[in-house]
Amino acid sequence: MGGEQKMLKWRAVRLVGCITALLGTGVISGQEVPLQGSFDGTVDLYMGAFFAFKRSPMLSLQPEVAQTALDHVNSLAGILDGYSLQMRWNWTGAGDPEEGLRHLYTLAYTGPPVPIAWGPIVSVEALAVNQVASRYHIVQKLEDRSVYPYTVRAIHTAAQVYTAQVKVLKKMGWRRVAFIYEESQHFAEQMETFRLVLEANDMQVVLSERVKDLSKFDFHLQSIKRQDARIIFPGFFQHELLKLFCQAYISGVYGAKYVWVAPDWATSVFWLNAPQSVIDPCTQEQITSAVNSTLLFNGNPRRVQPDEVNFNGVKPLPEHYQYYNNEFPDDSVLYYTYDGIIAIALILNASIADLQRLDPPRRLEDFSYSDDEMARVILKNADNLVFTGLLGKFLIERGQRQSERVYIQQAQGEHVETVMVYVTNSQQLLNYGDTGIKWWPRSGGWCD
């Protein structure tokens, strides 16, 4: 494997998970597109998909996983009977907004129409693509319906993670925190939203360091030390975060006096096996030491046993269980992808009866980009969806994926251990397992 491939494999991205309904222009390339049928007499129906990081050994498997999910759907009785769900997809670079928009325009102006799409999953790409897609009445997923009116979010919301973080801060008696984050729209908006949540809970952001020049990490860390801020929330993606931890090691901003809280994308051992060019001049051992005791908040659901999978009364076929048990890659992004394709099929399936109640009645194959009534029907069914997928209960209410639990984890040496769990419905913070939180040895009490 070449160096570029290794870097792509290791790089972390902010994943948002979108379902998009593309509806809007009425014709494709100026002409009506004839409906096509499959050899078995079913009607071909198309969905769109946006996949990033073609050279990543894991993320590059998304199209294959998505196609397998489609094959499973098309083999099941009770989901889209009489149809064959096909996928129009393309790579969008390394989460490149321009490449994402190019694929969006291809879907809108060439080939058969696409009433719904999966992705983009990378936030920087989704922010651009989903907003433009709304012009075509494409159903997608992000929070703000005034900006993203046809977007549905298929990954847990940040609000649930923020609530869990506040619960832990209160439990530990921590009231003063510091932010240090990359100067970008994504992290600026994220930190401002979290600041408002903290202030509403009588907590204080004593310092907010916005980093423009990554070579000046020490300058910003010294500001944190001068303000005696002990609870630190960084806002960076993986490469930059590891560079920050290297400088934190050098500057002494780690250990018994400090608690770092990782960004919400960090749900695993993100600090291990880092390319030396990323962590230089630190060693892997020094990075592990700097990251040790960092808290991670994981809102991702956990995989269920295959026999629990249930698509609203439709159970997988025996050969599908064999795929789940023996061939499915062990990666949460791929689980999300599989469940996301199943969700799209169930949304379309649920729309069939509602479309018949329109005046005049419609079928899925009657879809055109100018039909906003069909768009609203599909959106309504996307907004209210529940089934049991590979990652357990897949529940969307009012356009948002609902998470039943947020797992509070801690970096302990070369491992991530779950130490608490926040139950969203009851708003309870519970101990988890026998591991418990482990802090650096120190004399006296711990305070922020």
C-alpha cells in the first residue's frame, strides 16, 4: 500500500449521513426520460448516492456495501414489490464540495430521474450539496429546514452529544471550559452552538482560541495555561488534532491538571498508528501519553445480533444472515451505509400508498423533478421512519435520527473504554461496566 493510501485510510472525516429527495426541474436534459423495465418484468426505480475517499481501503467499500443492500432489498417480498431499485452513484473526491455538486448536476440533468439519494456523508460536502439540492426538491438530511428543506439526517444529532457532555460536566463539578479550534465555518458554528448550550446551563467558556496558523499551536496553548483553563474542547479533524496533542505534550498541557474532550467524530483509538509525518517531532508513545484520559462521546448506536434485524415486518433471507456474519466489514460507517440504503427503500415503499391518494393519483414511476407534491409525500415518509437495522433501532422523527444512548468513553493507554452511558429518553447518566474513569495520579482533589 502506498503512502497516499495509508494516509487516506487513517484520515478521519466528519460524517453526517444524509438522505436526499431530488425533486424539481421536470425534465432531464430538456427531454422526458423513458421509464425502463428489468428483464423480470419489474420497473426500474433509481436512487442517487454520493461516495467519498475512493482510495480509502475502508470507505472505498461503501458502493459495494450499498449495492449488496440493494440486492437484498430487490430479493425481498414486501418491499417495493414490482420494482427493481437501482443506484446512480459516483465518487466525490476527498469530500470535495465541487465534485459533489458536479455529481448532483449529473443526477439532475442526465439519465433517469432520481427521487431520493444517500449522502453526502462528509459534512463539508453535505453543507454545499444539500443546500443546492433543495432547488431540485431533493430530500436530504441536515438540521436547518429553512436552508435544507428536503434534508433528513440519518446520523444522531449533535444536540444529543452536547446534552450528554453537559451531564458529565455537571456530574464532575466542572464549570469552566476552554475551546481551541480550527478557523473554519464548520468548527466555528459547532463551537458557537455548544457555547450557547453551556451558558444555558450556567457554565462558562473562559477562553475560545481560534487557530488560523497550525504552526502556532504553542501560542494558543500558552493562553489556555495563563487562563488556568483545565477542561479543553478541541475542534479539529484527525491530522490537525494529533499535531495539537503533540504540541500539548511539548507545552505540558496534558496529564493530571487537564482533561481533554475529543471532537464528536472521535469514537475510537484515533491516536494510534499515526503517520510519523503527522505527529513529528513527537513519537507515538508521547502522543499516547498526551491523549491518555481524554474523554470521547460516542452517539453511534452499537451493532445488534443479526437475528434482531427486521425491516418493518420483513426479515432478511437466510443468505443475508450469512453475509452479516461472515462477509460484512467491521466498520460503523459501512453499517450506516447498509442501513441507509434499507431506509431509502422503506421510505419509497411507504410512499406508494400515499401517492395513490394524491389528485391525480401517482406511482413512483410517475416521478418528475417538478412534482413538489410527490416530494412532500416522500419527505413525510422520510421524516417518520423506524426499523431495526444492523445498528439496531433506526428511528427518524421530524427529520432527525434519534439516538437512544450516548456512550461516554475514555482513552486509557492504547484502548478506548466505555465508562458511562447517557440514556436520552430518561436523561439519566449511568455507570457502565467495571472499568470506570481513570485519571492521572495526583495529590489532593481535582477541580477545573
